[in-house]
Amino acid sequence: MTGEPRVQVRLRRELPNFTLDAAWESDARVVVLLGRSGSGKTLTLRSIAGLERPDRGRVRIGGRVLFDSDAGVDLPVRTRHVGVVFQDYALFPHLTVAGNVLFGARGVEGGDGLRDGDPRRRTLGEMLTLCRLEGLAGRRPAELSGGERQRVALARALASRPAILLLDEPFAALDPDTRGEVMGELAAILDATRVPTLLVTHDEHEADSLGEEVVTLEAGRVAAVTRLTGR
């Protein structure tokens, strides 16, 4: 590893039947957190996002500290500049595709409307194009396929211009026939945006296909850190 790592994580969280005690850092652009169900992957992701509070530890993304128990730092979710795509996508059913994406862009500077020149109008157009959603802007989530819903969730997360993108089992809700195609689409979007990404999965094929570095968790601890060659 050369220079300052993009991501630095040290977390300890004690629960009644489980303890997360994991530390790792990486300068890779796409890091995969790999492990079986119950290994602590999602708890780690939620702690980075600020949705769970560790008992102790430190989280730094780039040069910015999001959490440091010793220093008393615990930034609220809205100021962490983290984009999250949840396993079930968590789209707003009453909003259109455009409305869902605009919700992600709410932190982009601008007024309340979408006047010409409003930064959110430009962001919306960029995200719809990037995620191949231009023809679906007026539809609601119930009218979309699983792959389309995932692209909407991804566009919403990227619309906030996050410092890091967190993906929680992004293919779990897809059928096997769709999964391969959607993996290729996600890889292309991540390559285009170059946003540092942490992807959680239990699937070794997904890890090998998408990751530059793989952090393997077992029973709440880091069992291995593997840099994939040629990435």
C-alpha cells in the first residue's frame, strides 16, 4: 500500500450473542467485504454509514474522520457524505424514478425548485443517463424490473456525490438469470464514476468479479485481506 489509505476502519461492537472486532484499511477503489451470514458484514457497513454506533473504534474515509470514540467524533448520517444501496433497495413507492433520484440529490446545492440551471436538474440528467434510466423517469418502482430498481437505487445514492458508496448484498434480490447481466451493469457504472466503493456479499464469484481487494470476515473478525491481481 502506498500513500494514505482511502478507507480506514476499526470497529468494536458487543451484542448479546455476537462481537464485532474488526480492523482493516485499504487504498483500493472497490473493496469487497466477504463473509457468511452472521459474520458481521452488514453491521460493519451500517457502522460506517452511521446507522449503527460502535462501542469503540475509528472510521476514516479519505482524509475525513466519520467516527472516533477516543476523540468523541460521531458525525450524523446526513453529514457523512456516504451513499448507501440497501439489499431491498428501499425505494419510495409513491415517487417516480425521477423523484427517487432527486431525493438523493437533495443535498446538492440549489433552491427548492427545478428551474433551468438548478444543479439538481443537471444531477438528475447525469444520473438517469449514467444508469440508463432516461426512458423510465416517470415510472414508479412497482412498474420496474429488479434490475431497473437496483439502477434507480444506485442512481439515488450517487446523486448525493458521496465520498464512498456502500452496497449491501446488491444482487440478493435478483433471480440467477438476471444477476450476471446486472453485475456487468454495476461494474460499468463503478468504472465510470470512480467513486470509492465498499460492497458486501457472501458470494465469492461476486467478490472476484467486482473487487480490487477482498476483506474476509469470520465471526466478527478479519480473517484475510486479499488484493486481486490485475485490478
